[in-house]
Amino acid sequence: MTISVYDVTVPVFTRMLTNLLAVMDKAEANAGERKFDTAVFSDMRLSPDMIPFRGQVMIATDHAKGCVSRLAGKPVPSWPDEEKTFEELRARIQKALDLLATVTPEELAGSEDRDVTLKLGGKDVTMNGLVYVTERALPNFFFHVTTAYAILRHGGVPVGKRDYIG
């Protein structure tokens, strides 16, 4: 059995972003039960020097759209990071899901050998698509989705591993 770059990106990003929407639904219900605005969650962070929940969502969606665009040899769509509310964050996640739904296995075929250049620490760094996916795109995506989940859990939202994994 051969596993393609498509197999380890598009369905993975789609599943985790869909799960994040479900976790946000639980957070919204929890905020309602506890009688506070979800803006509390949007601005929450695990540590004073960390990016808040809303930033984690923005970066996770950036990694998903950036990964598939780079691997397909397309320009990475630029989305302003202006979302503040749960409604706006949900719309951004849906926008990423809509983009992912347009990507075909054929577009990513052979992308494991395609060069991808990123700006890292102010320098251009070039790697092949497989290294990009396994050492940059997926780890960064999972870091930010996991951190978003952890922020909500830390905020008292009753979610568990099943909610995260789906």
C-alpha cells in the first residue's frame, strides 16, 4: 500500500479542523451555561507570553492552507488575521475547510519531491515536499490545534481526547 502526500495532509487537516469546530461548539455551550461571553475564550492563553486561542486558530488554518497551496505549486492565499469572535473564527475554519475540499490527489501527486521554500529566521530555507510535510507543516498544524484545544480545556470546557481526535 502506498500512502500519498494527499493522504497525510488534506484528510488530516480536514478532520482536525472539523473536530476543532465541534470543540468550539462545546466551548460556546459551556460559556452559555456559565453565563459569560465566548470572548473570554477567544482571548484566553495558557501563559502570558503565548498566543491566545484566536491566534492559535488563525495559525492552524494558515498552516493547512499554506501546506496544500505550496505542495500544489500555487500561491498561498493571504487572509488578514482580524478574527476576534467565535463566529469569525468559525468562518475562518470553514474557509480553510472549503479550500481543502478543492484540493485533488492529482494536484499533490509527486509533491513529495517538489522543492518548498520557507522564510525561517529571516532566511530562505528550501526542502523537499516530504520533509516540509513531516517536519514543518504537520507538526506546526498539530501544535496550534492542540494548543487551541488545551486553552479551552484549561478554561473549564468539558472536552476530552475523544473530542480532540474525533
